Amino acid sequence: MSAEPIAAGTTAAPRRPRAVSLERAAVAALTVLWVVGVLLPILSLIVISVLQGRGLSFIWTVSFQPYADIFVDYRIETVLRTLRIVAVVTAIEFVLAFPFALWLAKGLREGWTKSILLVFLVVPFFLSPAARTIVWRPILGREGLINTALMSSGITDAPVDWLLFSEFAIHIGLIGPYFPSMVWPIFISVSLIDDELIKASRDLGATAAQTLRHVVLPLAMPGIAAGVIFTAIPMLGDNIASTLLGGGQVSLIAEGFDDLIRAMNFPAAAALGSTLLGVFILTAVLIGLALRRRGGGPDIFAGMKQ
Amino acid sequence: MSGGARRNPAGIFTGTTAALAVLLGAIALVLLYAPIAGLALLSFSARPLSGIPWPMTLEWYFALFEGENARWVGPLITSVAIGLLVSLLATTAAVIIGRMLPLIRRRGGLLVAYLSVLVMPGILVGIAVLFFYRGLLGIRTGFWSVVLVHFIWALPFALLCILIVSVRFDHRLLEAARDLGADRYRQFVDIELPLLKPGITASVFFSFLLSFNELPRTLYTRGGITTLPYYIWTASAAHSSQVSLIYALSAIIMAASFVLILIATRILMRSN
């Protein structure tokens, strides 16, 4: 089933104008509500970030003090630390996810194994992130499982300190939950590549590595880009791993929000939010431009139809 | 066709590279599922904070229902109420939008508008709603604002559930029904609805679960209300003696969520 039914629907539209226009009006109304009620508040952070705050109300005078507030030493340090951790974890996710997604899409036949693996990659989206993060504490803690095992087997004499409430713990806590966000887009984009294309490349004498480099990789690019965005951007605002596993030793941007809001410095919190929003929009635009230069990625609808 | 075609349809993988890919995926899946399994095991442990599951006991599960410890019941009711409302709202909106979207020619912009919030950090959405509605408009936050942020979180997923079935919907069926004299309402109920049903069911389950387990968006918009994830969050972040109970409570919620997810994915997969 290709674009045919859609084409049939649109050409038929003039024949039943009233019903269709009513439904279109409903979509339009919802979209207006969505833009005004959801997207506008998010974008309004940029406006709020240059206002002065008095409690939770804002005074309409432009001030760049909020930005000065978030770029003081220790906060900029938090921002940079967050960027570094997110970059490292995203890179790790890519290394773990790309071969696996490729294998899921092109190395594994349809069947029970594949279905079960895919379900395993869906489930975590809907489970409480905090509940599955607190368990790292008794596993990694000073008197936890790993230290007990290490000490009773005589590998170490004293408990290893850096396992919990450290950057190490945050990395460990982030890798699991964000793995599916990296796998899914790559899996979908690789699944869309026609097997015949890969076979043709192999039959023409290209090695597996050459096929990967010149056939699969370029076609998987939109999925890789989407995977990076879906992984890195939400991770920038993650407050769960850093709060539960950083233990106040390692604070990330999310705790920055907490501090600023507790200090009632709302414009500065908005400034921090705008910075995140800026990173998000910039990444999206850059990746959009890069993909357009390559001739555009597959339509999201194409991905769902197969 | 090369000999490798036996094992892998497209011939990119050899035995070794396939094993490497599986190994890398397995590392991530272990990091993902070890805490989930660990939670389930430790909830039966007499000393859950030691990380060692034995000796086993049901003590914490019983303790959950005793006097003071049963304070999670109120938040549970709040979370279920919000979850049901969000599920209803998000699924309804997703059906209205999702069944029309494949017919709209310039749908790229609409998709971006609805799906972009999926990527935004949750905490950012929560703060934006707090500042805009509470700060700029002066409306008190509370039940409604939690419903709103959960709706923002659930709608993109709900929409994807509907789109998975609606893009494959053949609109000539509706024309045939109309030619046979069915009015618009009958066309929807008798033809479209049964075909969209797997997507709608999945959307109902997933939207509920997304709302029920949501934390970062709730943190700043909850006003005075306490949802179950917020209750668990404060209890577990506080290093309190409640933590052992939290394991048991979280294990129950996680098991229930797991069952709902399996039902929903089964329904959605069967439609494909």
C-alpha cells in the first residue's frame, strides 16, 4: 500500500466537502490550542529570561542580569560538566546501539527473538525512571553489593568509594535508560533500506565493510541524527540520575534549576531553560540542514507503512 | 548469493561481527534491566539497602498496609485519576488529529509541532508551564497543570500509536460505505473505528502509563498535589527509613506497568 489511498482520499475530498472541512476545522482548532497553550509557553521562556522577577510575577523591564546569574563560575561549571557527561554518554550509546540496531534490522530474521527484543526496547519508556535508578544505590554503595563482593573475595581491602555519588555512577545510571532512544531511530532507518541494495553491493564485490561505509551508513544518516537528538537533548535535562546517584557531589543542569527556583531567581531559571532550548533548536536546525543537503531523509510515514 | 546469506538476510554480518553487535547490545540491556530485576529482588530482601537479596522476607509488602506506612494510598488515587483523564484527553485528541493527518498535504509542519515536545527535557516543559501560567497569567498550579504537562508528554506517543494504524487506512473504504448510503457517523463507527482500534487501545494504555509514572514535568507544576511518583521520589531521595518500603511499592507498580505494557504492545503488534 503506497501513496495511492492517500491520493484517492485527497482527490475525493471535493465530493464530500462538509464532513471533511468540519474534521479539518477540528484539527485546526486543536493545533491552535496546542501552539498557544503548549509551544508558546515553552518559547515564552526566552522572553521571561530577560525580565526582572518579583516572586513569581515578572516586571516588564528588559535585563540581562539573569544570563549573568547563570554564567557565574560554579553554574557555568555545572553547565559544562553536563555538556561533557551528555556528550560522553551519547557517544557510548552510539557505540553500543549502532551495531545492535543494525543487527536487529538486517542480521536477525523476523520471529520471536526479534519481537521480544523490540518489546524489551519499548517497555522502559513507560516505567518509572526514579524507581529503577534508586536500585543502583544498594548495588554501588559503600556497603553495597559490588563492594561486599569485592571485599569478601579479597580483591580490595577497603570499599571502593568512587562507585556511588560520583560521575561514574551518573554515567552508569544514564546509559541504560537512554539506550532505547538511540536504538529505535537507527533501527527504523536501517530497516527501511532495501535488502536488494545491500545484496547488489555484495554481489558487485564490495566487502561487508565497504557496503556498510558506502551503502548502509549514508542511508542510515537520518536515523543516526534522530538518535543523537532523541538521546542527547532529553539527557541534558535529566534530573533523576544526577540527584539520586550524584548525591550532591556532582550536580548537573537539572539541579541548577532546582537551586535557582529555590532561591526564587525565576528569570535566571528561565535563562537556563532558554539556553537548553537554544541548544535544542540549534541542533535540530543544523541536523535538518545537513540532511537536506544530502537529499532529505525518508518520510516518517514511509517508516510506518512497511 | 554468498554463503553468509544463511545466517543473515542482507549479508552485512559474519558470525564474529554479529556476536560483537549482540554483545554491545547485551551490555546496554543489562544496564537497563539489571536495576529493574534488582528492584524486584531487593523488595523481598530483609536488608534491601545492603544490595543482597537474601534472607528473603515479605515483611515490606505487609508493612506497606500498616497505619502510617499506608500514606501512599492518597497519591495513588491522585495518580490514577490524572492518568485516566490524561489517557482520555490524549487519545481523543490523537484520534482527531491522527486520522486526518495522512490526508493533509502539508503535514510536515504539523508533525514537527506535535512531536517536537517529545524531545524536550521534561524539566524544561515543567518550568515553562509554571512560569507561563503561574508567573505571566497568575493562575494557581495544581491538578489541572499536572494534567496539562502529562497531556503534553502523552500526546506525541498517542499520536504515533494512531498514525501507525491510520497511515495504512484505505480511504476508498469510506467512499464505498458512503456510496452504499452510510452517513458520516456510521462510516466512522462501522468502518474507521474498528480499523483504528488497535492504535486507540495502545494509545489508551500508553498514555495512562506515561502519565502515571511521570516525574520531571510534575516536579514544578504540581502546586499542592502529590502524585505517586513524586511521593516515591521524595521518600527515596530523603535517605529515610521508608526506603525499604519504597522498594516494595515500586516493585508492585513496576509489575503492574509491565503487564499493561505487554497487553498494549501485543494489541499493537497483532494489528501489523
